[in-house]
Amino acid sequence: MKNSFALIALLLLSIPSVHAQTSPGSSQQATMHRAPGTAAPSVSPSSDAAATPSSQEKSALTVSPDEDKAIRHLMQLLGTDKMAESFNQSITIQLRDAMTKRGMSEDQLKQFLQDFGQNFAAQSVDSKVNTALVQVFAAHLSAQDINGLVQFYESPLGNRFMDALPYISQSSQQEGIKIVREQAIAVLRQMSDQYPEVKTMLPPESSTPSGSSPPPVQTIPDQAPHLGSSPSPNPSTAPQN
């Protein structure tokens, strides 16, 4: 469950003011640690048009062995260490679809995917992706930040948060889609006299009565745990025999 929502966890950890990517005319990329509580360094575009990537190469961060170990541990807690595996699966599915559309037989397709998988695995892509992610974490978070996050995600609260995160994400998506859909339909109805073509796009008014909710995007299989809840039921709210 945790691995499926690694990207969401990364987004929660992201610092919006930090931009590691420079503009096409910039001279170099900032590659320094951000001290806790301080703003991220900004990179201004270079006014020197003669600067070239060869003369202004960006250097990788120097990450100590202890920090590397701590970051990789945090990645395991978040599930981001499985990101490359998810990407690989996506690529395999896309290749299967592409080769099928091109008329490759089932036997050929099976052999093709097997050969691709073996050749792709030989490139140590997973290791390369995780090494790159270590650099990303190190660029945006200090060693103190990393250790603090490890302590949090290893705590009972951190575990409950990770357990609740899939439900938070799914419920947020459902609520957002419902509100946007209802408001879009309401606005289009107001515009339908001015733009008659819109009427063919709208559902019958009776199908979406005011105050009603559209079917959920996806049924939540289990009851979502509350972040403040304890593992055992509250005796005061337990059903009485």
C-alpha cells in the first residue's frame, strides 16, 4: 500500500520554492544543501551568452555515506525506492501494446518482452534511479531534515499517516471531481441559451438533482483509519450487547 503512493509522499515532502532545473540560458545549476529553516538559493539566468554547458558543467552533490544510508532508509519508508520498478512495468505495458498493434504474434511478443527485460535489467536502471533520487533528496533536505523525517515515519503517527495516505488521496480525488463536475455542469446550463450546442453535452437535469452526489470514482475497499485513532476500538463507543 505504501509503495503505491510513493509519488504522493514525495509531493508532500517537496519544497515548492526549490527549483533544481535552470533555464536554457543559465550558467549552472545550484547544487548545495539548504540549511534547515532557510530559503532555497535561487539561480538567476546568466547574462553571458557565450557560456556553454562544456564550460559551465553542473556537478553532483557530495553525499556522505551516513547521509546516503539515511536517505535510502527514508526512501524505503516512503516506498520511493520502488519507483523505478513502477516505471519499468509501465514501459513493458506500453511496449506490449505497441508491438501488438504492429502485428507481432503472441509467441514473438513473449520472446521480445523477455529479451527486452533481460537487456534492460543488465543496465541496472533501478540502482541508477535510486542513486539519482538520493541526489534529489540531498539537494532539497539537509541531513538533519532527513533524520527527522526518518524518526517521524518510523513513529506510530508516521505509520498511521502512511496507512491513511491512500484513503486521503482517493477521497480528495473523489471530492474534487464531484465539486468540479457539479460546478461545470451548472455553469454550462447557464450558458446553454447563448450557446445551444452546449445542451447536447449536458445530462438531463433530473439525473443530477441538486445536492446529490455522483457515483464515487472508486470504492474504498476498507474503512480508512483516522490519524488520531488507536489500534483498538474506543470502549466508550463500542456496541453494547
